[in-house]
Amino acid sequence: MRDVFADLVLGGTCVGCDRPGQPLCRPCAETLPSRAHASWPSPAPSGMVTPWSPAAYDGLVRSMVVAHKERRVLALRRPLARLVAAGVAAAVPVDGEVVLVPVPSRPGSARARGHDPTDAITREAARLLRREGYAARRVRLLVSRGAVADQAGLDAAARAANLAGSMYCPTARLRRVAGRRLHFVVCDDVLTTGATVREAQRALEAVGLGVVGVATAAATRLRRPP
Ligand SMILES: [Zn+2]
């Protein structure tokens, strides 16, 4: 709240360098990567499709994710979406139709924040990809059942157990993508253990949808090929 107040009264500062003005100044924006690479967590969840991400989750990108999520600095949505879009572009062929599927927020958490940051970034990423010529759209196919404990503080195995079966694709939503040959990419803001996106992949595959990759704005640093 104090930060929001400061932004309103004093004007904002760049989340990267504290320069007064835009939430992301041009010099900082120019340091952001534009190409994604495979960013496997270690250990990777069994059967996981390739996760693509352009950035490590630290420094500037971490500040951007946190400010967008917790302080609703909405001007950061587009640069974050650009990072996710780079991941999607790496995951799919340019001539295919691609559906970006945001990881669903836990019931209550989007309401508590007043926005759903992952969905907002995913929707913007689809828009940026369309501008680059991709047949891309974001469809919110997945729902979280809830009753999932907070993931913070859980190790990889505990996270996977906590999340197993926690997401599903309701029939009414599935109809929106029925009868077409589409590439599905699971989208999230940050990849940590991979448990969350792996559960989203499982829930999509459980209703027969072909998941070709995972795209995130950033991945935690511990990474190594599987
Ligand atoms: Zn800056």
C-alpha cells in the first residue's frame, strides 16, 4: 500500500534501477532477452514437455514479476508478456495454430489480489504473437479445484503430491477448442520445480489435448538438461 501511494504521489520509479519515471525504463528494458531457451528444472517432473524461458528468475525480471503480481504495476504486463511470448515462439512451429493456456490461479487468490496476473500476461502474450503473424489465442481451459496448500516451503516431491489432480478442464471449456488441430502451450510467470505446469499439462492431456511445451517469463536458476 505504501508503494502504491508513493507511486501515485511521488511518481513511479523503474523496478530495475530506481530511476524516476516509468516502471521499466528504456535502458533496463533493453537488457531483457528476446530469445527463449530450454530451462529444465532439476530434477524435472517425469514426462514433462520442454519448458521454454528467456530469463533467469532474479534481478530485473524477478522485480518485474513481483511488482506486477503484488503491487499491480500493470505497465509491466507487456514486457512480461513479451518474455512469455518468446517462450511460446520457441515451443511451436510458426505455421500452426497455438493455444496459450494460463495456469489457473488458486480459488480465492485472484480475487484477493483483485487481478489474475498469470492470465493477464498470457492474454497479452497471445496478442503480441498475433501481431508477429502467429495464429495464437489464449483460452482459459483449466480450473483449480482448490484445497491445495500454499506451495511456498515445499520441496519438489511435496509440491508434486500437493498438486496431483488439482486441476481439470471443464467440458464447456473444452468445447471451445474441439475438433481442431491445435498446439497447446502451458503458460505461467515463473518456473520453479515444474510441479505446477506439469499438473496443468496432465490435466490437458487427460482430456486429449496435445501439449507441445511450457512457456514462462522466467525460470529459477538451478537448471540442467534432463
Ligand atoms: Zn531502469
